[in-house]
Amino acid sequence: MSDDNEGKLQQFMEITGVDDRDLADAILASMNYEVERAVEQHFSGGPSNGAEEDDIAIIEQPHAARATPSPDIEAIVPELLPRARQTYHTAAHIVEQPSSSSIADRTRGRRANGREAARQQSRQNRRRDLVHEDDDSDMDTSAYAYQPDDEDMLAESQQNEYTVPLIPKDYGDIYEAINNFITIFDVRYRNGGISSKPPLNFYHGTLQEAVQQAFDPVGKGVEERRPLALYLHHDRGIASNIFPPKILCSESVSNLLRGQFVLWPWDVTEREHQTQLRDWMSLAGMDEVFGQTVELRARNKDLFPMLLLIIKDKGKLRIGESVFGTDSHELAVQKLMSIVDVYNQIRLANMADDAARKERDRLREEQHQEYEASLAADRARQEARDREIREQQEAEERRVFAEAEEAMRRKNVEKSIPVEPEEKEPNLVHVKFRLPNGEMLLRRFRRTEKLSLLLAFLDVKGFNPEKFKFFNSDFPKKDVSTMDKNGTFETLKWPGREQIFVEEI
């Protein structure tokens, strides 16, 4: 921007009181940077946001150059309004006196005249708002009852409206802030809460809790989900005293909000509260929503108060529609109904997705159970095989150990058996053993030797008397293991030659 245009921009902002540099530059550019034409255009279009503050500054100092308004001017405006209006005609007369010292002096008269016309229109609008006839039905915001107004009553109304903020700067916590908002809101716009109109069902909790209540209510299904209505109030919005009582609190709108939405309020009049809202939106995953809100605010601050109708589609939060403070009652209802229809379709799709997901989960669970059952059966079979193998191993170990013990025992028994006598020795007993496998053994015993020696011989050969029986050739045959084992062959009268049949028990 050239130095010349920069000077014109500063001059225009000083004269008109426009604080938004981009807005002032756009107005000047539309007038080819002709300051006088831009000033005329600005004031002929009616007062901008903060016009009443500028009026007071001019009335109190009609001949002085306009100073930058103090940050506290908004707090004292309501108290000065009655006195400002009483002195308006005198101030306007002074302002309209011609002067050629500067463009500011030439344009102050036009400024006062433009503001006078805008103020008269604003008074008529506020007069209609203050004295409209209230019946409990939905109200047509284009038709109000007119009555002669009283300037003191109007000024007092304006003063009372801004005495107590909806949310104080020094609130304790979010719950206290919301409770204060609801209380002051009822006092301002619902006649202290005794209005015959149904109350608004503001959600009493944090923004994160409101988002969860809307889109993922605890213990409830998809069919219970609702869109979120985020009501952003701004006391300096052009419709701050019109939209809440006439649109927001109307029976049809309040019923829609109560039955179809989760309604969460916040006051963005103070910059601190705007910053807090930004932080909370970020925590709630609403960065895109905040970006859209800032875009709306930058486009036109007079859109406030506004009702942001937020939906969640495919896991993403976004603004589906916005009801602005300047919207008519009919348009507000239309926007609310459109979002109800849109979210019903989203909810139906979500319900179908949820049903499909549950079916998939059911099939997955069945497959998982079948898989687990198959695994259990496989584990049982494997355990059985392992147990069988283990038992076989243990049995084999026992067998081997038993055989080793048996071999050791037989070896010890064999050591106790005397050497077989020579064939030429006298008084011998020749015994032939017929084994179970058909083989035969021959063994000579002295007649003086005991029968236990014969049994020990068979034991050493692997025929334990506990597992086998030994029958002689007598008829009927006798089991020699039942005879006196300490008796000798001679005392037992064994013949010189005997045949023993070894049979397994």
C-alpha cells in the first residue's frame, strides 16, 4: 500500500471509528480511496457495531477530534445513553456547523445526520421489541405491536441488559459459568424465568461432555445420538436483544432444540472467553468447527448471536448449518429442520453400519469360539497323546528298572547255586525240564541237595516260581513248588530220573 493510501486509511479509521483495518481498507478500495465518499457511504449505511459508543464520544466533545475509544467505554455506554439522547439535538446542531479545517470537520455533519437516521430506525426496532405482544404461540418476527415509546424506559432497558454479563470474567469453573449463563439468560430474555414459553434445555457441563452426550451417549445406542447446537452469544451483536427472546425462546425453536439437539451455550463477548472456547474446541476435536466459526466472525460480527448446528459424519465434527442472529423465525426453523433431516439420514446410516458391525462382531465371535473350541480339542488330544507317551515311557522305565533288578536278583541267586555235579558221581537225580517254548534243559542234582536248589535253578533260567508252575511226571501230576522246599531229593523220594513241565501261570 502506498504512503498516500496508508494516510487515507488512517484518516478514514479515525473519522469513522472502524477498528477493523481490513474492513476499512475494503471500504476505501471500493471508493477508489476517496475518503469523503467512503465516509459518506459508511454512515449512510447505518451505524456499525459500536456506533453508540462513537455517538457518545462526539456528543461529549463536539468540536474535538475523535480519540481512540477506551477499552472500558462499553462498560459505561448504558449509563450514558439517557443523557446522550437528551443532548443529542444540541450536539447534532453543533456538529453540523460548517468548517473547512479538515475532511473530519466537513464530514462530522454528515456523520451526525447519518447516525440520527440510523438511531431513529434502531429506536423503532427496539420499540417494537420492548412492547411486542407476547402470546404463547410462535411469533412472526416481522410483525410486532407498536406503542408510543418512552426514551427513559428504553435507556433503562439497555442499561439493565448489560449490567450483569451472561458469564463473568472471574467465574470459578465451567459448571458455575454455565449456571450463571442460564440464570442471567432467563432474567434477560425469559422475564426472570417466569415466562410462559418453554425453557431452553441448556446442557449443564463442559463442551467435551456435551459432545459426548450428543454423539456418543453413555449406555445408549446409535439411535439416541443427536446433533449438537452450539449457541454463541455476543452482547455487542446487532441482534443480541432480538434473537434470544423472539427466535431462540420461541415455542417451535425451543421444542426442536429440546427434542432433537444437545444445546450448549457460551458467551464470546469477552476476548478471554473466546480464547477459552478455542481451547475447549481443540480438546473436543472441533478444530475445524472453530476455524469455521472464526471465518464467520471475520466475515460479519453482526451475525452474532449465532447457533452453530454441528453434526458428526464419518467420525468428523463439522458445522452442518448456522442460524444467525439476523435470521427470521421461519428461516431459523427451516435450518433446524434441515439439520434434523440431514442427521436422521446420518443416524440411519450409522445404525446400518452399527448393525453390520454387530453382525460382523457376532460372526467373528462365533468363529473365535469355534476356533477356541478346536484349539481346546487339539490341546486335549495332544495332552492325551503326551500323557500316553509319558505313561509308556514311565512303564518302559519301570520295566527296564524291574528287569535290571530281576537280573541282579537272579545273578545273586545264581551265585548261591553250587556247581552241577559230575555225571559219574553216585546218588544223583537227573531232571529234564520241558520249557513253555518247547525247549528242554537237563540238570543233575545230588540226592542230598534240597528242593529249593531246583527252584533256584529254574529262577535263574528266567522262570520265577511266582509266575510259573512246575509239574512232575506223577499221575496225577504235582506242582513241585508246593512241596517242602527244605526237603532233600532223598527225603522227598525223588526217582533217579524225573521230568518237570514248566507252565506259565
